[in-house]
Amino acid sequence: MVSAYSLISTEPGKTAEVFQRVKSIEGVKKAECVTGSYDIVARVEVDSPEKLTKVVFGDIRSIAGITSTATLIVTEL
């Protein structure tokens, strides 16, 4: 299992629309709107690094209205 947080910034006025699209992506277990440097935080859980790449680069980053993302991969200590 690979888990990550995707921090998403959106264009002004596009957050609600982007939020609805992000929530519907397979592999996104939870998405929340937040305040601060980012507008949305999405928890992604998939079964391989390749699927994580597909979700982040193929699904999330292709949504119109997103200006930037940062992905934080969860590690075990």
C-alpha cells in the first residue's frame, strides 16, 4: 500500500469545482478544503508507486483550475 497527501492550489473561484472532481478520483480516500498556502488536501491510497504516479500526474494534475500541487508520500519509521 502506498499512501500520500496531495496538496492542491487552485485558481480563484475554482476551488469548489476542483474539490468535487478530486473527490471522485479512484484512489482518493479523503479530500478536504483547507485555508493557507493550499486550497485542498487529498489523501491518496493505492497499491503501487506506479498507480500513485498515475493518480497524481494523470488524474489530479490534469484537472482544469489547478495551479500547483505538492505530493507528500507517507513513510513508515
